[in-house]
Amino acid sequence: MTHANDLTTVHAAGCVLWRRSPVDGQLEICLIHRPKYDDWSHPKGKLKRGEAPLAGALREVAEETGHSARPGAALPTLRYQANGRPKEVRYWAAEAGPGTFAPTDEVDRLLWLSPTAARGRLTQPRDRDLVDALLQSLRPA
């Protein structure tokens, strides 16, 4: 079991970014493509020293998607090995605000997809569970 002060664990944060389609009002989820890994994932990244996880998640969304985001429910934290080190990524549901995507070396493509299409496009199976968690968090109580 790792602890927050365990220096070997890589701490990161991100969001499952969503919006209502401008066309039909249906829920859409934002996925980004990272050419370095040739993968499709939710926007996320490593936390800066002393940065609060939610602040880091919102910063990463802005950097990778060009959109501001309004955070919602906390989603499951993913823990896995990356480059031989334990990695812990905290996630939040976040509604997309205004913004415009501009491709960079880090993120070259962005898609808005239905939950079913997003689940199918995500490279890592562990990221698919976050789509389900988002849907659960948006259901009326």
C-alpha cells in the first residue's frame, strides 16, 4: 500500500470531461490522442509540487483540451504501474466550459464522443470504468 508521502508514487490528476452536444443535446465525452503513446485517454497529467489534485486536474484539462471545466463529483482513483513505478491518478467529472482545442506535440487530436463510442475508443480498459462512473454521477438521485 502506498501513502501520499511515498516519493516513488507518481501522483497525477485528470477529468472525465463532458458536455451536451450542440447538435442534439446528447451527452458527449472528450477524449484526447497523445502521439507519444499513440493512445486515446481522458485529459490528465502529473501534479506539480504542492499542487492540489483538483487544481492539477483542471489545469491539465485546460492545457490539453483548451477548455475550462466546471468540476463535479469525484470519480474513482486509478492505481497502476507506469514505467516501473506506481502511479495514482485522481479523477473528477467535469463539465466543459468555453474553449478551443489547438493541437500540440503532447495532444494532437480531440474527439467528442457518445459514452458508448468513448468506451470503445479508449486505449486502456481501466479508463472505460471512468465512463461508467461519470454516467452514474450524472444520474438524478
